[in-house]
Amino acid sequence: MQEAKEEGLEEGIIKGREQGLVEGKQQERETVAKNLLSLGMDAEFVIKATGLDKSDIEKLKTSLHIPPE
């Protein structure tokens, strides 16, 4: 029984780390996109540079008070 608990805990820790890495990478891409948008780069360039999709870019532009294209 104890062994099963330890295995479950270990699996939960691994999944948590994986999810944290994914979320961290997304945050990094969003930060880069915000910087590029703030520098005046167009949405298509930012999409290609970051891999984010158009809806993500539009949300970021709204948060930066940049008018949509």
C-alpha cells in the first residue's frame, strides 16, 4: 500500500513538472511577443517568430493597448 502511494506521488510530481515546463515556455513566448509588438513589429512577423497563433497575438495586443490590424 505504501509503495503504491509513493509511486502515485512520484507520478504526480513528474506530471506537475511537465505541466510547469509547458506553461513556462508559453509565458516566455508571450513575453517575446509582447516585446516585439511593443517595438512595432507586425502580427505576422510575431506569429512566425514565436509560434503563437493569431488569437493569442490579438489578446496580447489588447493587453498592450495596441489597436488590432
